[in-house]
Amino acid sequence: MTNQKRFNVAVVGATGAVGEQILKLLAERNFPIQELKLLSSARSAGTKITFKGVEHTVEEAHPDSFNGIDIALFSAGGDVTKALAPAAVERGAVCIDNTNAYRMDPNTPLIVPEVNEDKIKEHKGIIANPNCSTIQMVAALKPLYDRYGIDRIIVSTYQAVSGAGSRAIDELLRQSKEVLEGNVVEPDILPVSSLPVKHQIAFNAVPQIDKFQDNGFTLEEMKMIRETKKIMDDDNLQVTATCVRIPVVYGHSESVYVELKDDFDLSEVRQLLQDAPGITLQDDIASQSYPLATEAAGKPDVFVGRLRRDLYHPRALNMWVVSDNLLKGAAWNAVQIAEYIASERQE
Ligand code: NAP
Ligand code: 3JN
């Protein structure tokens, strides 16, 4: 495009697992960048990162880092967002935030472009990216919600350790080796919570992601419940979640039971999913073809399969939903929002 408007872009958390994927996508997508600022904590300040063949030096993030910035992508944890995003907005930046900090703030749109892109324009400086487990589920359910309506969702997740950061990946690999070599396993990181109690993740399934709430659900489960209602803009939606960490490195999987409001036809459901943006239907039991974390890893889509009618509820459906938690679950969803903003400003 000639005379394409270019933007000054800041990536906060540029040295992290999500930040790395954001940079990769900005380069691959040829995002219209004028100047790129890479920000981290003091720990990584001075680190060199090459972006499109040009070496950039990572700087420690502080409020004045955002002078002249048009678009800031945050993935450095909720406390960093709370400390710096308002300062970035004051300086004229639009912030796309990957953390929980503003997701439930009524003034902050919570966006999955395939579901509620129209709400982006309501932002007052900050746009929130939902939790990874929420994103892939609502993307898969949106075509069904629009066609039949949804009463109730019961979801169980099987979440990869990369969702808990690079130290959790290291922990899984270390523990796997320890078990295979017959050594004692000493859990150190998972589950991430304020308590010192840790559990083995290698060869295990841990039914706790984030800290427990007073109602017995974990924070990850409550994020899924609250965020789904906000994104679907439906307070009557009944959502139950059980979130489980499993020994997979990349790719969250979900077993989703959904009760629809209207009768459905399974072949029409398949067609709706096939036609939906960002969804790949992979559902051929005759050839044992269904979504797998190993195959979804590194890809931007949400993969859906194992579609089947419930045996008891006449309007219920079961499905298996898999996506790369660092891509559609975080970096790709954020870059999609950034592309929307950039395209709006071209006009
Ligand atoms: P990570 O690999 O641990 O990276 C954390 C990044 O934040 C690093 O670049 C780190 O810089 C930076 N950072 C830490 N403290 C900072 C500070 N005070 N000021 C500026 N930068 C600071 O973690 P990650 O897996 O990339 O996840 C980062 C955050 O993204 C999470 O905390 C979470 O809020 C969000 N996230 C969201 C989803 C989702 O579901 N949408 C998924 C995963 C993560 P240093 O190198 O200097 O330490
Ligand atoms: O554990 C996972 O698989 C997803 C984790 C997401 C996460 C981890 C630490 C802090 C979040 C999130 O995105 O909700 C946060 C947070 O921003 O609170």
C-alpha cells in the first residue's frame, strides 16, 4: 500500500514468552511500524533483540517510555499493566493488554475479534485480551451462539505448562527427566499460587490453575466464567469450568459440553464451524482425525472436533477444542486487535 500510515509501537514484556510471539507475528504480518520500542524490567534492560534484521536494545519500562507511542502491547503481568498502561494512555497510546488487570473493567472492551470486534471502538485507551482458555472456547462457540443461542456451558480444560511461563516449561522438562531416571522429583513452580505447596506436573494432572477463591473455584476457572459472559454480552449464560494443568508444553485442549436454546442439526453445526473465521474443523472419526495439541502448536487457528450429540439432553452437544495458548490465546489475538486499530487509522 502506498502512503500507508505507520505507527510507533511499544512491546512491554518483549523478553517474555508472549512478547517473543508478538514480535514474531508483527514481523511476519509486516505490521506498519515506524518505530519499535522494546520494554522489560531492569533485569533484561540492555538485551539485544533482532526485529526484521535490525538490532534493538531492550529498555526498562517507565511512564516516559510511552512518549510518542501510538500502540502499546502489554504482556508483563497485571501489576505492570496497572502501573504503566494509564501513563501510556495519558501520553496518547492505545494499549492492548494481555493481562487480567482490566478485563472486567466496564470501561474496557474485552475482545476476541471473531466474536466481538465491533466493541473495539468503545475503548477509552485500553483494550483487554481475554485469558487464553476463554479465547479458544468463545471463538468455537460463537457460531453456535448466533445460530441457536446457548443456555449452559460446562468446560474442562487440559492446559499446557507454557501458560504458566517459561519457568514452568523448564520444570516439566526437568521433572520428566528426574522421573525417567528414577530420581526424586522436587516440585518448585506449579501450581502457581501464594501457598508454598507444590505438586509434580510430570506424568500427572493437577486440578488447580492459579489460586483458590472463596467459592472453591480457582481464579483461572472464575476468569473463564466471568470473561465468557462479558464477551458474549450475556449475563444469563451459565458457565461451569474445571481447569487442569497437564504435562504438555504448548497448546490448551478443552472438553466443552454446551446446551443450546434451539434444536440443532449436527451437519449444520459442522457447516457453521467450517465457515467460521479462525476455526478449523477437524472431525473425522473414521480416520481418527481430531484436534491435537502437538498439531495445533505454532498455528493461529482454533481447532474443533469430536462433535457429538449428548446422549441425554436433546439440545446439547459435546466438542473438543484445541489451540496454541501463546498464539490465539495471547499474541495472535493481541496482534489481530492491533491490526484492526491500524486499519481504522488508515481511513
Ligand atoms: P514471562 O515469560 O515470564 O515474561 C514476562 C515478561 O514481563 C518479561 O519480558 C519480563 O521482563 C517482563 N516484566 C516483568 N516485570 C516487569 C516490570 N516490572 N516492568 C516491565 N516488564 C516486566 O511471562 P509470559 O508467559 O510472557 O506472560 C507474561 C504475562 O502475559 C502474564 O503475566 C500474563 O499476565 C499474560 N499472559 C496472558 C495469557 C493469556 O491468557 N492471554 C497467556 C500467558 C500470559 P524481564 O525479562 O526483564 O523479566
Ligand atoms: O495458566 C495458564 O495456562 C494461563 C495463564 C494466564 C495468566 C498467567 C499469569 C497471570 C494470566 C492471565 O492471562 O489471566 C495472568 C494474569 O494476567 O492475571
